Amino acid sequence: MDNNILVIIAFAIYLGLMMGIGVFYYRRSQGLGDYILGGRQLGPWITSMSAEASDMSGWMLMGLPGFAYATGLSGIWIALGLAGGTWLNWAFVSKRLRNHTEAANNSLTMPDYFKNRFHDTSNILPIVSALFILIFFLIYTSSGFVAGGKLFTTIFGLDYTSSLLITAGVVVFYTFLGGFLAVSCTDFIQGMMMFFAILLVPITATIAMGGPVDTAHLIATEFPEGLSILGPHTDTLPLCIAILSSLAWGLGYFGQPHILVRFMAISDAKELKKATHIAMTWVIISLTAAVLVGLVGHVYLPHALNGAQSETVFLVMTRNLFSPFVGGLILSAVLAAIMSTSSAQLLVTSSAISHDLYRNLIHKSASERELLLVSRISVLLIALIALYLALNPNSYILTMVAYAWAGFGAAFGPSILISLFWRRMTRLGCIAGIIVGGVTVLIWKQFELFGLYEIVPGFIFSSIAIYIVSLLDTPPSTAITDDFDKAQEMHIL
């Protein structure tokens, strides 16, 4: 009991700080632009750390280590795909998107960008975009709540439902109050916590087992199959599909609204180069350490973790390696990872509802104050639905994330990329790409054809739909191409 009190104190210090940030920024979020995008005030450090913290979430500290715990080094393929996708996103999308959203009538959300980029007076584009954001973010947010449920159940022995309510309550609190600035500031702190925690656990476990040489020998002796980067597959075709599916995680980056919005919010596009270097350093080290947690944990822990329990390897190792208070601080990083992504997802989804659905379908002349209220109410409603979807304690975090990740990557990735680089792309082409990509993922997931990750066919079919429909459609007007040219000139400067 005394041990639990020390862990609770560590958690309370962290949670109190996060809630304090939410209250502080409540006074600074007076308009919808502040609440959704922070008035485009972010610097390179907060932009990079906020993007990566909201990206990686609890699945980096629980899902990926759990996958590596079960399969070994073959988990590195997912890490390679994510690292490659992160670099491509920062190098080729970030600056262009920042400039294009500013040129496109200072767009605040991704659906808003599509609407303004193609001068969509029918409002079909923002409505379709917002609907797919709502579908996939409900799945994604619920995965974060599942991670929080497993965290509090593993550490405190609480029942799963109570654990879910605690996780959701804190996330909703500071997202509801502070909006984008609060989320970004907390993401910076949480990103730093995640970085040091994911490094500290495998390093400490390795030292406890006698050092790197003894640990490597132990893995080679007790978990030799874990040292194969090819995984359990022996036939060529399933092996190639498995590797392709893992690497394809990188495609998802181009369509993740909660990551892309960070590019839109930086104060100066010139700062994105510095932010890229910070982000890539964080990503490469963190993902490598996450795989090592699973690999080292497989031989460090005395009892095997089976099924969905494998995703608690980081939690169990922390509890065994550190004193209760220090362990509590490290485990706060897991909560930080969960909260950073869940809060970003709640904010983007509520923005889509208020800014893109409510204003376009229900009340076109809604005031800033009214839209801000709708955004905050949406945070509560979305959280309740996500809680319902997270009620199964046997859900795999990585599986849920993979589904939502594929949905966003396929629905929005091709549309974002092509809209930033192809002048000839049209409104109907964009609509076709979003629908085809999103629907392909929803259907492919149900049948799991060939064992291929659904983002691959979704991304390909979406790109083809955009290209064919745009060519068959009437060429974009001069006003649309002028906006495109203006953004391109901004990119060169």
C-alpha cells in the first residue's frame, strides 16, 4: 500500500502540472483560431516535440514494445517505416502545407484547407473530410483510452472501467479548457518524458542483467528467434507482404490531421528545418529504444506475458526495476504518451465538427463564441463515444492504432500530397480520393485480403482516383491556380 501511495504522489505531481497548463491557457484561447491552431504562434521546439508526442502516443511505449516482445527484432520494420515516413513528411510536406494553408484563406483545419484550396462553395469537401476524421479518430482515441485502462489496471489493480474513466477525465479536462496551446505545451513536456523513459527502461534492465554482452548472450540463448529481423515467416510471399505492410506505416504520416496541424501552426515556415532535425533525432532514438524494450523484456521478466498482456511489458519492467516513486514518474510518461495523442485527436475532431460540419451544415453565420462552445461540447461527446469503444480490456492497442492510421493515411495522404504538388488537381478529384481511400480501408480491413496492411491498397486506389477524376474533370479556374502559384512562391522564398 505504501508503494502505491508513492506512485500516486508521482502521478499526482504530473497530472496537477498538466491540468494547471489547461487552466492557464483557458484565458488565452478567446477565439476559434486560438483554440484550434494557437494563432500560429508555435516555435520549432514545441512544433517538433508536439508533433512527435501526439504522433507516437501510448502505442510507442506499449503497443510497439509488446509487438517486439512477441516477435523480436522483426518489429524494427515498423520502426523503419515510421522513421522514413516522419522524415518525408517533415522534409516535403511541412513547409508546403504551412504556406498553402496560409495562402488558402488562412485555413485552420485540414477540411478547411481542402475547401479553400479548391474554392469549394458547395461545402461537400469539408463535410466529407470531417466525416472520415470523425470515423477514424473515434477508433484512434479509443485506443489511447485502452492504453490508459491497461496502465492503471496494471499499476494499481483498479478495475478496467474505472481506469478508463480516470484517463479520459484528465485528457478531456485540459483539452476542453486550454485548446491547442494547452495541448501543444503539454505535448512538449510529455514528449521529453517519453524520450527519457523509453531510454531508461531498457538501459537499466540491461545493466541489471550484467551489461550489453551478457544481455545479448541471454537473448541469443533464450529467445534466438527474436534476433531474426525476418520474423516467423518462412515462405517468401508472406514474408514480403509482412515487410511491405510494416514499412507501409510510413505512408500514414501524410494524412494524419493531428500531426499535419502542427505544421500549420508554426510561427515561421523557415523554422521548420530546425524542427525537422529535432523531430528526427527524437523519432530514431525513441523507436529503436521501443523495440529494445520488447526484446530485452522478453528475457528480463521471469514470467511470460501472453496475448494482449504483452503490451504491458514496459509497465511491468518499470515496476520491477525502479523504486515506487521513480517508477511512478517513469510510468507518468506512459500516461503522458496516451494523453498527448488523445488530446490532439479530440481537439482535431472537435474542430472538424464545429468548424467544418456545424458551420457548413447547421449555422453558417455562427459567431466565434458559438463555434468555440460547440468545439468544447464536441470534446465531451467524442470522449464518451471513444470510451464506449474502449470497453473491451482485451483489445490490442497496436491493432486499433493500425486501423485508424491506415484510414487517415489512405483517405487524406494522397489528397494532401497531390494538392501540394500538382496544379491540375481538381475539387472532384480530391473528393474522389478521400472517399475511395477511406472506403477501401474500411472494406479491406474486414476481409484482410492476402494479409496486406489496408493502407497499401487504400493509398494506391486513392491516388489513382485523384489522378483519373482530375483529368476527366474541368481544369481548375484561374483563381485556384493563382492561389497555388502564390503558395509555391512562398515556398521558394
